[in-house]
Amino acid sequence: MGQHREAIKMAIKDEFLGRFRSMKAKAGDVLPVGWLYDDFMANLNDKEQKALEEIINEMIREGLIEYVGGPRPTYAVTQKGLDILC
């Protein structure tokens, strides 16, 4: 079960970072709120939702993304996050 959860987390991480890559993001650019909530999160089941919370926290601790508050919070990519995209 642990390997499956880790695979889900890595897929989510890849999806986040891939989105930044496709946006040709610069440090500080944020994930589009519409994409995050309406396209991405709307399609996650309960297990994937828990894995999402875990991987977001890990990515923040690793310094790859930063939390951006607001009515619908999102995340900004850091320079360190961009560096691993190359």
C-alpha cells in the first residue's frame, strides 16, 4: 500500500511541476486557480486527495513551491523548483 501511495504522490508532483513547465514559469509564478481546483483537484478521489496534501507539504518543505493565500489558495514555484525542471 505504501508504494502505491508514493506512486500517487510522485504523479501529483510531476503534474504540478509539469504544469509550471508548460507555463514556461518564472520563480514566483502561480498555478492557475481554475486549473488547480476545476481541472486537477476536481478529478481526485479520497486517497489521491490525501496524497495531494502530503506531497504539497513535502514540496513546500523542500522549497520547491510556496503557499499563496487568497479566497482559493494556490502555489507558486520557487527558483529551486524551477531548477529541478531543467
